[in-house]
Amino acid sequence: MLCITSFGMNITPQTAVKSMKDLLSREEFDLPKTGQILSGKIISVSKNNIFIDLDSAGIGIVYPGQFYDNPERTKALKPGEKVSTILMEVENDEGYRELSLKAAQLTTAWQDIKEKKENGEIIPTTIININKGGLIVEISGVQGFLPLSQLSAEHYPKVDGGDTTKIVQALQKFKGQEFSVKILDFSEEENKLIVSERAIREETAKEELAKLKVGELVEGEVVEVTDFGAFVKLSDSLDALIHSSEIDWKFIENPRDILRVGDKIKAKIVSLDGGRVALSLKALKDNPWLKVEDKYQVGQKVMGRVLKIKSHVIFVELAGEIIGVLPIAELGGKNPNEVFEIGKEYEMAIVSIDPKDHKLLLTLEKPKE
């Protein structure tokens, strides 16, 4: 019987065959399996195929039918870029591993999303659509939702009254734009992906907010003026609101008559409730209500200019930037628009004065003593 000696060991034909079988068995075990995810670096890209270096697994090829569903994403591929694929055929007639990019796209997308969330990654994404609740984005080939509540102050639609139609119209301008977001929540089972633009600045904003105090003076730039007030940028991470009632002691019909985008202002912090900064400009001016009783007394006849007619009261401006109210009930059922003309002055009398709550009640006739 033939006996092979190697390094002091006797190897018979039977043991040689056994060793070869073991070797082949190990080789077969290490071969990639159909459906397996394989990562590699792109060698070349053409309209006919994409060659990928799979390292120890060999060379793979992707044919047009297995390119990404999004043609733009395929066009953006470059040699040297690392990609994930799924093995479709272990070895085709040309000796390559046949691969699919599009099949791997969704298979690897959720894992990619999981890693991005765990790492707190800031992700650039394009707005692909709009609905009344927010914006539709795409991350790793998965569509996600950016709710209105998670938009930054810069992009939040300033629509008075929350009119849904106006909100959707305001959001249309963002279609096709690129936003930076963080992943808030996801579920592969529910095919749910929620992202946030606001979260990127939230942590920094919290740190800045913690340093602020009510009564403190701050400087900022007006970034938007609406019917109900103005939004002020205090820093890259922190915004504030000046409500129309806090612009001046006198009656302000339209905030745009006083403030404009780009204005640099100094204001006083009047509230930090709910993590929102509320500012006041009028707090920097003398409060006319502190000396209102030096100028006006109950029963006094005054001339008042009608500013605005509401459902229950009429706002009237007295000299010295004092705003009084005349109840509609004073008109005895008459239409206030037929009795008064906006901007004109009428004789009235003071019924009561409350300096603390900034209230002054008027009547058309002097009360009887």
C-alpha cells in the first residue's frame, strides 16, 4: 500500500481523500448563498452593467433589470463607492456572481435607518411631496413623514387660524428642496418612518433657553411678520415671537406697519412657557396705565376714536395711548357699523378703570351720580 510521508506523518490514500473532501466541504460552506446580502466596491458603471468587487467572494455583476428603481440614484454611483447587493445567482455563464441592487435596497434600508437613528445622524433629504399634515421625504429608499410639528421655525407655515388649505399652499414651495433631518421613530413592520427637522436644533436650543430669564433684554432679527405678530431670530438655534399686542401700547391694526423683515431689534423676555420665548417691545416703553388715574376718572366725559368693531365690544383709543372698550349692548340692538365709522371720534364717558389689568370701560352716556 502506497504511503506518503510528510513532516513525519504517514498519509495514506484514504486519509488524502478524506482531507480533500474536508477541503471541498469547507470551500462549499464558504460559498455565498442565493439571497445573501453581499457588500462590495464598485469597479465600473455603464448603461449595460455594473461590476462590483466582492473581495473574497469574487467579482459580481449587476444587469440593467436589477439597477435601482430610481434612475438618478443609479446614475450617481461612482467607482470605489461601497454598495450592498443581494446575490441572485452564485455563478452565471460568464463566471460572475449575479447581483441585484434594487432587491438589496429595501432589505438593507431598515438596517441603515436603524443605524442612523442610533447614531443620531443628521440626514440630508429631498422633499418629494406634501400633504396637509406635513412633508414626505425619502431616506435609504424608504418614504418617511416630516410632520408640521417637527419643522424648524424657519420652515413652519405661519398661517393664522390654522387654515388647512392655506397651510398646504404654504408648504408647496418646499417641494424639491433639501432639508436636514433626524430620525424620530420607525417601524419596519408598520412601514413607518417619522423624521424631524426641529430635533437638530432642539438640543442646542434647550441649552440656550436654560440661560434665559424673564425680564432679560435680548437682541434679534425679525425674520417674518404676520397678522398676529413677528418672529424673531435670536440665534441659529433659537427663535422668539412678539405678539401684536406686545408691539406697542397703542392699538396696532397691522404689525407690518411697525416691523419689517430684517429689522434688528432689542426686546424684553415676557414669557418662557412651554419652551417658547415670548418677547415684548412695549415693555421697553413707559406704561401709560401706571398714570391712567392721574388723567382719567370714572364719570369723566372723553373723546374716543373708534379703532375696531368686534362681535361684543368696540375698541376705542383715548389720548395717551389708552385703549378702552365700549360694549355693543350700549347700542340697544343697533348695527354698530351704522352708528360708528372706523377712525372717527365720538363723545363717551368712563364707567370704570382697572389699571392693573389695563381695562377701561366706556359708555355713550355719562353715568348718573
